[in-house]
Amino acid sequence: MIDFVPSTNRSDDQIRQLFKKHVPEVASGLIQVMSTAYEPGYLMVAVHSRARKTDPVRVFVADEGLRVKLVAAELQRSGKVHVVLWNQSPKAFILNALSPLGTRLSESQIELDFEKRDAWLELERNTFFHLSDKERTRVRLVSQLVGWNIRLVPVGS
């Protein structure tokens, strides 16, 4: 089992202010930055739209990701910026944030302990034992982004 525990994100307010500056839909309140997570080389942002017809992820990555690149440049942080769709369901939110892991994940693979804010994610043994450093970093960031301890557990043969 591998545990990922969320850490405190000191630059969350700074990141939110920069998105307000560079994304008019955030400044107007149409799109909300729900949470952020940062590690050197990686920034994750969870977004939500107040309008059903507006895709908040698409708003952020429009124009070949120019808005996100402007924020990253102002933060003087190079590297990957991932914008993910926020969801009030912890399982759905975790799956949205982990979707690029390269394996199909479903809500049935996640068990939650709401009291402790622990999420156990069952991965096939082959996937579990072959997680790259980049994928482990992503899981750490997702843990920070969603505010839950994520525990990866190998299953199957």
C-alpha cells in the first residue's frame, strides 16, 4: 500500500488571484477555482462552472492553454499545469483528477472513510507496481487537491 497525505498549500490564494486576473470568467464569478495543488514542476487546479453550458476546463485551456501559461509564468513556475473538473462527490472528484493515469478507473475501485477523509483506491497489481515517479507525483497532488488521504492498494494477481 502507498499512502499520499495532503499537505498545506500556502500559495492557494496567490494562484486564485492570478486566475482572476487572467481568466475573465473567474473574475466575473462564472467559473470558480475550487482548489489548487502545487509541487515543483506541477500545478493542479480544480474548477467548477456556475453555468451548466460552460465547460470550466475548456475555459482554462482555451487558446492552447495561454491563460494557464500566463499564470504559471507569473508564479515563475515552469512545468505541467493540469486543470481538472471539480465534483462535490469525493469519488467522482478523485477519478476526474486521476483520469490521466493511463488506466481505466471506476468508482467501484474507491472506498471512502468520510470521518478520517481516507480514500482507498484499488489498482491492479501490474498497474500498482509499475507506477512511474510522474504518476506517483500526480497522486500526491490529487491528494492535496481533493483534501483526502489517498491510499493505493494492489489487488488481483
